[in-house]
Amino acid sequence: MTSFLLFLSSVFKFTFGFYDFAGNVMNWILFFVATGIFTYWCYVLVAVLGNNKDKDYHSPTEGKFHYYEPELHTKEVE
């Protein structure tokens, strides 16, 4: 019985070591993914929108009332 408990103890010890290793690997993977997303975000802010390039943006629906038409929403008084 003692040998079985020692075996069971070694199995638990191995599984906890495996979970510790898998957690470290997962943390590094998430770290690199988050670093990549942050780097892309900085690129968009600096290269794409930097130097006031966002002021050159023109909305294709500017001046058009796509979601609001005054003719449909006016109340007729009789």
C-alpha cells in the first residue's frame, strides 16, 4: 500500500509540474501575441494616422442623412 501511495504521489507531482510548465508556455504565447497587437496598434497610430493624416479623411456619407429623413419624421398638424 505504501508503494502505491508513493506512486500516486509521484504522479501528482508530475502532473503539477506539467501544469506549471504548460502555464509558463501559455504565458509566453500570450505575451508575444499581446506584444504583436500592441506593436500593430502603435504602427497604426504613428504611420497611418500620424502627422494629421486623419484630417484628410472624408466620409462617403457626409452630408447625406442616411438614417434620418426629415420628411418621414415631421409631424403633420391638422
